[in-house]
Amino acid sequence: MREAAILGVAMTPFGISDKTNLELFADAGLEAIVHSNLAPGDIQALFFGNCLGDFEEGQLHMAPFAHSSIGLPMSTPAVRFECACATATVAIRQAVQMVQGGIYDVILAGGTERAAAMGTPLATRTFAMASQAQYETPTGITFPGVFAMAAHLYSHRYGIPLVELKRHLAEVAVKNHFHGSKNPKAHFQKEITVEKVLNGMMVADPLQLLDCCPFSDGAAAVVIAEAGKARDLVKKPIYVAGTGQASAGPLYIQQDLTHVKAREVSVKMAYDEAHLTPGDIDVCELHDCFTMAEVLAIEGLGFYDFGRGYDAASRGETRLGGKGTVVVNPSGGLKAKGHPIGATGAAQVTEIVEQLRGEAGERQVDGAKIGLVDTLGGDLSTVCNLILRGEK
Amino acid sequence: MREAAILGVAMTPFGISDKTNLELFADAGLEAIVHSNLAPGDIQALFFGNCLGDFEEGQLHMAPFAHSSIGLPMSTPAVRFECACATATVAIRQAVQMVQGGIYDVILAGGTERAAAMGTPLATRTFAMASQAQYETPTGITFPGVFAMAAHLYSHRYGIPLVELKRHLAEVAVKNHFHGSKNPKAHFQKEITVEKVLNGMMVADPLQLLDCCPFSDGAAAVVIAEAGKARDLVKKPIYVAGTGQASAGPLYIQQDLTHVKAREVSVKMAYDEAHLTPGDIDVCELHDCFTMAEVLAIEGLGFYDFGRGYDAASRGETRLGGKGTVVVNPSGGLKAKGHPIGATGAAQVTEIVEQLRGEAGERQVDGAKIGLVDTLGGDLSTVCNLILRGEK
């Protein structure tokens, strides 16, 4: 099996945009190609992510149009992927596998979404279609509800009073907004306080407004190539040490909202392939669509025992410059950087690559050598992970 | 590079169904697994195709639910692909590449769609979202219109009076309905006459009702494995000799509706990889979404010179038992077998595999050794091809 590496990475500013999905993706895709010291004609395949272009813009079949907006050659196939919020991570992992298997030498992968353009109420309803439509959607469930239920169950199971858990969850939001304040491309670049979180509008008890990530517009893209070729092209290629993806069914056949089994299976694949353990990870971009989701993720990824991750942010362990072994979501995460659904995984990879190159500016994690990407799709039914590292 | 082969194949009856997409896909997927002498636990990845589950059933993120409805293991990733009508063909080609590259040994690939359940007027409008939404959709273009324009241009360019061309196009419909009459899973199993076609309702001049394929409900699935493993499991593995995929941009940057350039690029890739030429193909399932589309395809695939394919059906050359070198759409094609968008490519592969195994019953093409699959996505912007063969 060949080794895969990441060359150029790019993301548009996340937030509310007047641009179309195709314009956003062209901005990110062309910048990633330029940063790779390549031209569009060098790209051998486009693995393109988007979730709801049909609802957002009446645009199905977006891949070949993204392809032509970047000026890729006709012989370069354009393939659209959709795995809910994990869409771009899955597209990137497939690109990594194709490069590892010798099918292509250079692939552009990423995604775009105009989730903010829809407005939050409509976006919440349409993205709720990522739940199982026959049995779950009719109950009225939406994603804030899923993670609110998880918070209740977590509180009950581990004997942490809800009022106490809410305060610790607020600390996750405060940390990620602090990180976002250092990210000029973040949707939210203002720091917040625990009091502000706890005074927010209730969304799905116990989750309040600032426990929830925003819907954002934005795109991100990365170029993946065979490692030898990568070394010829860029000064600091970032290597793919391990990947994983796992799939669980709908919530009603999953046993426990507080244990995301697909994540445990997926990240184990990635750790095993990389011959690494959670203690080796210096920096992690993980799926904090809600503050509660970050708690579930730091436990599921093995950074904390189950039931022990809820106060990691309060203790300052997952913060930039903090006392822990891993900095979590230095970009601001979905919570503050923003969440353009089909682009999110590629933006996570972009952040980790910049961190491992030492080019993350004010957000730089000192001495970051190994990074982990974690993306959750739907109601805990898809998880995809990537472990990246700099030169050995 | 390893060799990939196809083991079990299966399709549901195409037509109008009361089943959900997940139920349809489970029917086809489980049957394909059983025909491969495998169990769900043996499947290492699910490459799943669907176009508009969100509009059809309020179901985004269908892949992990398809995965659980078949009982696949959590460590088997489920990935959704969408490339308009070429969705399942692209999913299958990606599976072939992953097997060739040594990433997986056994993959289930296919697709499902409930296009008929929507009703034709709504389906025509929603699937028109596969045109470019910013510049083309506002003109009111739909797919019948695209192929009607191609017919006018073809008539003009090659000096064939429209009234004469219409009669030859009707012969394409008559042929494919004749084939469909021999296919117990076809949406339409009745023979029709040229007069019936010419007396039909006008859809988009010069295309009348029976020049157009139906929207159908249905699913199809195939198991792809490394060739050595395939030989251990089934008596007649069918080998993947060559594949191709190419992407053109929106219609307004394509130069000529009568020359589908993406097809020419894609099928050349497949012929070159297989070391074969059009004259080697015995049987072909191609993208006859409209009668005119079959004419464009038999020319673009190299069976006929440009401007010379329009009367192939009239001359009886592409018919079962006909005088030509290749039988076109023995299944009935999209025209009579039906067109459940995201399933179509997998159904085309199913037909070719059954033909090459000599198991196509009344539809059997005598001595078929090499078969070609051709699927077009959107307004000529995605084309994907597969060349299959039996034991050498």
C-alpha cells in the first residue's frame, strides 16, 4: 500500500455568504490547488461533498459543475459524496484510499454547503432528514433533541446533577469561542462567558442557544497525493497515518446515546493503522455540533474515560495553552468556527494540517506533531476519523 | 493492480412500488449477497447510490440505514454516492477501483430510487435539478427538452427530415418494448407499434410520450470482489475488463448536444484499459432515457459513425436476434425496463452479468462474451462506463 499525504488546504471564511455553493467551492478548491503548486490540469479526480444543494439552491448533481467551475479536465471524474455532517471527511478518506491503492496520484477532495442561507428554522428541519425518516422523523426529533437526550442520560448515568453538567457544557462553548476569537475565518470570533451561555434561549433542554453550533455557509478543500509526489511539490507535506469509518443504524437500534459505538469502531481502525494511541494525539478537531457532542467525543476517542470528560474544559485541559495532553478544536470547532455541513470535515483537516505545519498563527498548538480529525454524521450513525502527522 | 470481478447481482421488479427505498434496497442487496454465496458479515464496504431520497421520503443520509437494514457489520463503512442518473454506475466503478487497489476484497454496491412514487410531473421538475441551477434551470429546461433539442440539431446537421427522424426514433421505442416484453422485472412488458408511438401525447417536440422512459421505483445491487476470491465463491464470475468516467460542465459550456464529449472520453478510457474496440462488444446496456438518447449513445460509444446511428433500430441491427454486431438494451433499457434513477446503473450491470453468464432466459443474446454498460448523468455532464467479460 502506498503512503498518502496532504498538500494544499484551503477554506473560505465561514459564516453567511452571498456566494453560491459552486462559487464557494471554486474559491477553496483553486486555493488548495495553488497551495499544492499544481494546476487544475494536474487533478486526476474530484471527490466532492455536499448534503442539501437541492433544498438550498435547487441543485442536484453538483459535482460536475464544481468540476467545471475549477476548470478540471474532462477525463477527471467528479463524484459527489453525502454522509450528512461527515460528508467531506468521507470524501477525503475515499481519496486517501484511492491514492494508497494506486488508482490516482492526485485528488482534490472537499465540500461546500449553504446552510446559513436557508435560515436556522428551515435548516434544522431539512437537516433533520438525516435521521431515519420512517420511524424517527415522525416523532419530531431534530439534532438538538438527540444531544439534549444524551445530556439527560449522561447526567443520570454518572450522577452529575443537570445544573452542574450545564455549567460544564457552557465551559466547552466558552473554550471554543475563545479559540474562534483567534480564527479570522470563524463564523463567530467573539469570546463569550459562562453566564452568557446560561442566560441564552432554551433550544432543547438542557441545551441553550450557545450550546449549539450555527448553520454556516462555506467551503473547504484539500489536495491528497502519493507521498513521494507530495514531497516533490511542497515543503511540508502532512502524512495520513491512519483512517477509519464505521456505520451504525438508526438511533432505535443503537443501545446507548452516551456511547457512540460507530466512533469507537472507527477511531480504533485509525489508531491501529497508525500504530498510535489516544495519548499520542497533540491536537484534535472533533465534532462539537453541540457542547454535549464534544463531551461524548473526547470520551469516545479515548482522551477521557467514559463519564470523566464532562469537566475537561472547566479544568482547562482541552484549551489552547492548557494543562492537558490534547488541545481540542483550536479552530473554534463547529461551535465557533461554524458548520457548513458538507464542508465541515475538509475544514477540520485544513486546521489540523495548518497546526502540524506550525502555520496556525495565534491558534498554534505548541509542538503539535500528530493530529486527529473526528466527524459525526447524522444521529450517531456515521463516524469518520483521520490521523495526520508531519515528517517523522 | 488486482483484477475485480462481479459475483451476485440482483434487482427488484421495476415499476410502482409500495416499499420504501430502504426496503427496496434491502431486497436487492440481500439477494445479491446470497447469490454470491456470502453473508452480510462478509461485506467490507457498502457503496450506496440514491439521488433524491430527501424529496421522495424526507430521507437524507440513507447509506447507514441501508447498511443496517441489510445487517452489515458496524466496521463496514456505508458511503452514499450521487451523480444523477449515473449514480449507481459511479458507485460500482468506485467499488471496482477500491478492489483493484487492494483496499477492500468484497464490496456491495448499487442503488435505489422511488421516482415513480413522486408522480411524473413532480419527478420531472425535481430531477431537472440535475441541470445547472444558476444559469440553466431558470430557462425552464427539463430533460425531455434537452433531448428534444438534440433531435432538432441532429435532424438539421445530418439533413434528416424531422418527420423521418421521428419514425426512426419510434423504432427504438418499439425495439426496447419488444425486449421489455421478455423481461419479467420490466416496468413495461407490452410490445408497442410505431403507430402507437407516433400517436402519443407530445412531451417536448419532437419527442412524444413513448419516446420517453418512465420514472420507476426500484433497486439493484451487485457484489464486487477480488477475482481470485470470486472464483472460489461462484461458478461464473464476471470480470471487469475496463472502466471509465468523465465529467463535462453545464450545457452552456458544452459545444454540441449531438456529441456527448464526456461519453467519448469515458468510453475511450474503458476500451483502452480493456484493450478492446467497439467491434468487440456483443451486448450493451446504454442510457436510453429518451429514444434520441439511444441514438446519441450508439454513436458516441463507437458502434456507428456520427450521423449514422439513427436508423439502426429500423434496420433491425440492435435488436435481439438482429443482424448487427451488438444487441442494445436487451433488458428493455430505461425505456421499457424502467428508470429508478439511483438504481439504474446497477440494473444495467445486472443485465450484462446475466447475459454473459448465459442466464438471461428469453432475452439471451446468443454467444455474448463481452458487454458494455453506459450511463449518462444529468444534461450530458457525467458519463460512466464499464466493460465486463466472462472467463477468457
